[in-house]
Amino acid sequence: MSKYSILFFLVMFMIGTDTFLISPLLPTLQAEYGVSTGNAGWMIGAYTLGSALFALISGPLSDGWNRRTVMICGLIGFSVSTALCGFADSFWMMLLFRFLAGVSAAFTAPQVWASIPAVMPPQRIAKTMGIAFGGLAAAQALGVPIGSWLAAADWPVPFWSIGAAALLLAVGAFLLLPDMKPSRQTPASIISRYTPLIKSGKARSGYLAYLLLHLGSGTAIAFMGKWLADHFELSIGGIGNVMMALGFGTLLGSVISSAVVRKLGNTKTVTAGMLLLVLLYMIGPHIARLPAAATVYFMIFAVLGVIFPLVMGLLTALNASIRGTISSLANSTMNGANTLGAWLAGLLYVHLNGYVSIGIFSAVCIALSLGTFRLGGLLGSKEAQARQTSESA
């Protein structure tokens, strides 16, 4: 079964790396295309926009198709569109290819989360979820350095390299994955596939809690670099080193997530983890020394690495026949929360006592998320959840 874990890790790592890939290239590409700093940011935004817009339809569509075929086609599209970015000779061509890469990612990533319960035995689902999320965490830590190292030769090299790697992953998915056709007839329309989630109180509360969780964490992350520069007078390189270290915290948390859940169960893991997050978000902005602050936020990222795979596993277990829809809606929820969090972080940082207000806001969001999880019924005993996961699989 390890072949599936490795494949899913690499797919999520590749998608995550492409997300962060362009960040170190922005100054070079801005000069290459002669665009303003504000417009240059759209080379990142085009990717996330394509992913966010198509995530809501890719999941429902894929629930009626063979997930193996969808993942392979998504990886091929991702490979081609990313490689074409290296040939873009104008700003608008770059935006188009980045948008198409985001669209391809919107079809590919949900298949990972939806496929894990289909190909893994129930006792290994949580562990594989953690490994797949670890791919995103590793990309968060290594995406910027990888982009910088590859770009040392020439700016198109990172795009061609990621495109070639994604094509190899498509071949790997073709050789390794079994067919995953829908087990029974699913609703015909996209809207109707969301109906079971809309009608389910457990699903509604689960997605609200998931939104609050990402809103709290996303708001804190959005202006962390600004706070590190203002509070500790770090250079851009120093900020990058700190963020890379925090990314390894998320990776560590995702690796140990399944072991923690087996030891404590779902409810205790989420409750203890979120209460710890509330405390750490409150005290983090007040720490005066960089090593201590980095330690606190490393712990925050590690706890988030434990919680996120667990919550994704609980969401995908809601309805086995629409796992693609569930995963895509979770992806859109995450993107929406992070977008809103970035906007709110700017307002809080400028108008309400800097990063201290952001820490308070994040703590409140996490506390509300915990309350929603507890009251909504998505959490349960370790034994009950194991039975639910087994039945769904």
C-alpha cells in the first residue's frame, strides 16, 4: 500500500510547489514583461483564481467519472500548462497558462483526498491522509528554495522542471492506480450533488468549523512576514528561512497525525490541539526574542499539521459517493478563508495594534471552530469514527 502513499505525497507536493514556485521569480518576471509591482502579483493570483473557480465544479463532475482517469488527465493538463509558462513571451500569455495550471490543479488535488478512502484499508486512511497533507507541507517549506535554485540557470527552467515531473507522475498514476468508477448512480446535475451536504446538519457545521479554522490560521500567516520584519528587523532572506522552518513544523505534524489520533481519538485530538492553538496565538505576538517566537509558531504549525488531515478525513467520510464534491468544497472553503484572512489581516495590522490584534482574532476563530466541531457532531469517539470510515470505504 505504500506505493499509493508515495504517489499521493508527490502529487500534492508537486501542486503545492507550483503554488509557491513563482514567488522568487516575481522580480525577474516583472522586469521580463515590464509590468508594475501590483500587476505582477496577478501571476500568482491567476493560478489561485483558476483553482478556486473550478474547484466547485471539478468535484461534482469527477464523482460521476473514473477518478483514476480524472487524476491522470488533470496531471497531464497540469504538466502541459506549467511547462508552457516557460515559453510565455508576454504577460498575458503567462496569466493564461498560470490560470490553466490552476484549473488543472482543481481537478487533480480533490482526487487525491477522494481516492485515499477508496484504495486504502480503513486502518490506514488517517495515516495516508497525513502523508498526502505532508506533501503540501513539504512544498510550503521547500517551494520557494526549489524555485530559486532552478531559476539560477534561467527563469523558464522551474516551469519546465515541474511540468516534466508532473508528466512522470501522470505515468505513475496510470501504472499504479486501479480504476475507481462510481459505485452507484450519482445525481446528474452539479447542484444536486451538493444537496446531501446542504441538507446535512453535520456537514454544514463541519464546513463552518473548517472555514473558521482556516480563517484563523490564514489570517495569522498572511502578515507573519511583515511582523517578522517589523518586530525582529529580519531581512527577506531571514524571513524566508523562518517560514521554511515553520513549513517543516507542518510537515512534522502531518507525519505524526495518525499516531496522535490513534492514541487520543478524534475528539481529544481536535480539542487539545485547538485549545493549545488558542493559547499560542494569544501569546505569540508578545514574545520579544526571535528563537522563542520561532519555537511558538513552529508548535502552531505542527499542531495545524496534525489537525488538518484529521478534519479532511472526517469530511470525506460524510458521504462515500460524493467524495470529490466534498474535497472540492473543502478546497474552495480553504481558499475563500485564506483570501478573507489576508484582507482582514491588513486591516487589523494597520488599524488595531499590529500583530497583537491578529493573534487575538486567530485565537477567537480557532475557539469558535472548536465549539462548532464539538456541537455539530462531526467529531465522535475513536471507535465510532473507525466504524463510519470502514462503512464509507
